[in-house]
Amino acid sequence: MFNSSEAAPANSFIYSTKFVRPGGRLKKNSQNARGSGTKSLLDSAINNEIYEELGDRWYTATDDPVALLRAEERVLTKWVAEKIAKQNSEDIRILDVGCGAGFLSNELGSHGWNVTGVDASKSSLTVARTHDGTDSVAYVLGNGYRLPYLDSSFSDVCAMDFLEHVEEPSSVIGEIARVLKPGGRFYFHTFNRNLLAYLVVIKGLEWFVPSTPRDLHVLRYFIKPSEMKAMFKDNGLSMASVRGFGPRVSHPAFWRMLWTGHVVEDFEFEFKRSMLISYAGMAIKEAASSLSTDVTAEQTRLATV
């Protein structure tokens, strides 16, 4: 993850930080305190420094939002790996932007593919290397705004739970498009920007997961699907497929989390019809100013994510 300074569009409603948990007890968490009364969402900036402090909790914590990230990645990683495997290509080169502690990168590396993970958190990269069972993934300290690679260097680029952590996602998408080969694929997951997403992704975590740090997520950084599609178009990418993503609320682990504040290993995420809270998808880099016949055919084939 990395920080930047320019402001981005925001919603302007205000909120309260008080909530009564089951049993009638008011949850008190000094990490989540945002001052007395209410505070405008316009004032908050994303806190990306927290990733420097996680250490091996990336892989072990159950009382931290990173446990939900692990559960997400179990589903998203399988989806990405299946899509890449279907290419039947011997020239697979994958870049994982905002790779964190290597949940996705290490799994893709285990398939024998050429994988590079880029992140601005030095300590997170250290953890990622420690958990690289194949010792094959190249981990690089870098910035998503200035990827240190030549044009058309990668067949596939991933950015999972990353674009909502940057001030200028269009600039990052532009860099991703630059390093993708023509016809290359960009896989992503991020959060929608609306009141429901705010209540679930931001306030829900603060209410129910005790170690949620302040400004882990900020609503103004969330991205509407229509905005994502427009950013893709501006940067020579075409949305090939997209659908909703979220926790499996019918699973007992979801309700155990609400009661205990712990995310157990059998917590599940799934693809959904609704994109109101979050969504995942794939875009394809255009071969020229408009999609070539080959890319259009590939887009049609892959539209059933």
C-alpha cells in the first residue's frame, strides 16, 4: 500500500461512532475513536501505515480485518488462477500490484507461473517472502503510480483490495494498462461507494471486529462500477466481466464473527449478483484504439466469470 496527497471525490453525510453490541454493551475501542460527536467523511484520509505493523498477523490474526482479507483471497485467488490456466499459454507473466503479504502472489507462484509482487510496505514484503513456499515470486518495493517495468511487460496484472487505498485510481490503472501486453488481462476487486457499503465495510468492521484500526477504509476512496468502467475506457482497457462479491451470510462462521469478533478459518466469501457492497471483475487491454477481432472474441468467451 502507499500514500498520496491529493483529495478525491467524497460523499458528505456524517456519522456517529456509537453502537450497542449484542447483550446491550456499548463497545469501546480507542483505536476507532474519531473525536466526540460526528465527523465529516470529507475530512478522513486512508491509513495505509497499518500494513507496516501487521507482521505475521497477516497470516495468523483472527480478531483483525486481515482475517477477512485472507478469507476473500481464498476465493479470489482460485478465480484468478482458473482464468489464467485457461489461457493455455507458455508465456504467462503476472504482476500483483499492492500484493501485501503475498496471499495471491504466492498461490499463483505455486502453479509454476512467473509472478512478481509489488508493494510499498517493506515489512509486508518481508512476510510475503517468508510465506513463499516455492521461493519463486519476485517481491519488489514499489509504487503503483510508477511501476518499474517496461511497456507491455506482463500478460496478467492483479489488484485485489488495492484501488480503494489510493487517491488517484485512474493513474494507477493507467500504469497497469501500460505494463500489460495488448490483449492482456487485469483482475481486480474493490468496494462500491454508497451508504450500504459504508455501513457494512466501514462501520460493520469497526462494530464487530475489535482490532479494526482507524481509517482502514474511507468511503470517499470507494469506486462505483460506472466510474471503474470509465477509468478503464480512458486507459485503453475494456471491462470483460464484473459481478458482486461478499461474505456468505448463510454460513455459521458469519454469525459467529458478529457475536465473537473473530474470523475463523471456515469463514466464506462468494460471488453475488448484487454489486452494491463490493465487486470483482476482469478487464482486457485493447490491442489498438479499439478492440481487435481477437480481443473481442476473447472478451466474449471470458464474459462468464
